Amino acid sequence: MTRRLKTVGWYLFDVARSRHTNPARIPVSDFADRYRTASREPRPSQGGVFAVGRAENRGLPAKKKRYNVSFWPLMLQETSLMPRFRLRPFGFVAGVGLAACLASAAEAGALGVVAAENFYGDVARQIGGAAVSVTSILENPNQDPHLFEASPSVARAVAAAKIVVYSGIDYDPWMEKLLAASPRERSVIVVAALIGRKTGDNPHIWYDPATMRLFAERFAAVLSDADPADKAEFAANLARFEGSLAPIEAKITALRARLAGTPVAATEPVFGEMFARLGMVVRDMAFQMAVMNDTEPAAKDVAAFENDLRQHRVRLLVYNAQASDPAAEKMEKIAHAAGVPVVGASETEPPGEDYQHWMAAELDAVDRALPASHP
């Protein structure tokens, strides 16, 4: 089963073999600049996929091969003789490496914090202010977090951090490996452990604002231990953050009063925690779990999902706006054709937004899709 990034898709490069004898890692500068894309073409200025340009063709025969792309370092990695490659995005900091950023922060006196996901990094920054330098690993909207593989620069960033935050319960298993590979004195916050979740539970725990409040409280406590002189500032920032969640909680309460018991479906369980807070009844879970786990949904589950949409047994479909696969995209098309409202939910925080505005926007989308006048 093939998952692909909705806004990036598949790229096909015409590759000229270079002078390098090791085919596993070949610098970008040695590739030809001819390439095609099957979807929208991101621009380097957007922090997305970089284009291969000004390459030297040394007269060697061009071959089509399969390559994985990493943002840092800018390398292509040959993986097979297939004519397509899959994007493998890594956490990216423009201009310098992640570890270098943390080293500079340490020299400036700020506490180096690495967050596996950008929504934790955002809240950490809101609580810590100028006292912290936060690096978020998963922050690119054009990447599928479930397919992430850590690069050496990510490993160095984790090794240098004073505080590390990750979600846990197998959403970011690479973080546990990186921590084990660099044992040192540091503070580690596993958010799933804060709320008593275990492997097998829905890993998208940040879609419940109550989870983020608990994380913020724990992070503020860790910061206060590490930097007692700024404890009052951290407490004030925490109070401000918790106050900013009040309108979101009020919106959840209002929607729950109107939508509790409403049957809904999703292509993946990304929005599952918010569905639970809203009291909505989620159908077709077997299909969702198959897509999330990158396996082929069973034929009976596909048929059941299609019937739910076509016969209006569900009143809303939420799809993963960040990553998808053909089975999920088919359900989205069926929903549109059947007149079932469709709402997108992303796995990572959108660029330019904070956690509060992100959650408020998701709730507003549900509100618009299922207005009070709906029969």
C-alpha cells in the first residue's frame, strides 16, 4: 500500500551517475537538473522540496533510479532501480544544522529544547519565552510523520538538548532510539505517559486541548527546576497559555451540546481525540486503522465505508490533510459526490499558526460543515 504526501506527491528524476563510487549517498550537485513532478511543485523558498539545479552532466549515461530525499543534509539516497522515489523529509532549519542551532543557543544562555513535533515545540516556546531555544523536528506540512526517519543531524540535535519532548505510544519511535543512543543528563517528557496512554491507543493525543494543558504544566515545572531564577515568568506564561485555551474549551462544550451522538467517519484517526471530546460517534474504525498503519483495508471494510457515505449513514467525513493514499482519496471523492461534508485535519501544526488558533480553526470547520440548521 502506498501512502503519499498530498501536496508533494511523487517526483521522477533523470539521473546522471557521478564520479562517486559509493552509490548509496550522492551529493545533489552531481545530479542532472531535469526532473518532473506528478503534483504541485513546491519551491525552495517555501521550505519545501528543493529543486536540483546547476548540476554537472559528466557525459555519463542518464539512468532513472529511485531516490529518497532528505532536507538536511541536502542529499539524495539511492534505494532501488525503480523509476520513482518517495520523499523522506527530515526536520529542517534553514542555513545551519539542528545541532549547531542548539549549540549557539547554549552559548547564549538559553536552554536547548528539542520537540519531536512542532505543536509541542510551539507550546514549549510559549511557556519558556526567551529562556529557551526550541527546535521542532516534525514541522513540515508536506511530510507524513508516520514515514519519518531521523537523520544524523536530528540525532546530534537530540544529543545536545537539555530538554526533549515527544509524544510516545509509537507515534515517534525514532526518538526513543535517539535518546538511547546518546545517554546523558537531560529532562525527557513523554506526553502520552502524562495522560496514562499506552501503545495501541490512538496516538494523535494532541487533538485534545486537555492533553496540551497537562504538557504545558509539566514543561513549566521542568523549566522551573532547570532555571529557578525565571520561575515566576514561566508561571505567568503558563497561566496565559491556559487562559488562551478557555475559548477552545467553550467551543467544544457548545458543539458537544449540539453534535453529541452525530455519526461521523474519517480516513484516519487523526481527529479522533476531538471527536471524543465532541461526543460524536465514529464509524468505520477498521478502515482508519488500516490506512494509519500503512496496510490495505479489508474489502468488507472498504464496502462498509462506501455504503456509509453513499447512504448518508455518516454526516461528516474528516480526512488527513497532510498525507493520504488511494483508498482514502477514493472515500473523499465518494463523500463529495454524495454530498457528505468533508473537513481536513492536519497531523502537525500549520506554518504560521500557534496551537490555539489551529484547534480553533479545526473546530470552526466542523461547525461550518454541520451548522445548527442542519436537519
